[in-house]
Amino acid sequence: MRQSIQALGRLRTGAMNKTEAAYAQHLEAQKVAGRVAWFKFEG
């Protein structure tokens, strides 16, 4: 019988991982500088 395999350390729905959080911080700086109008995390 085959078992389903899932990745370890799954985050809850809507939570950012470290890479996504770092990119959100980068985008926020771009927004303050006027280079980005808005962004939204679709987690």
C-alpha cells in the first residue's frame, strides 16, 4: 500500500514562508519609494 507523502513543516494557509516575507519587505520598500502601487499576498 502506498502512503501519501507531504513536505515537512507545512505552514498554515495564509502564512508567508521566509522567502515570501523577505520579498514582501522588499515590495513594501518599493511601495514607499513610489515604484510599486500596491501588492497582495495570495497565500
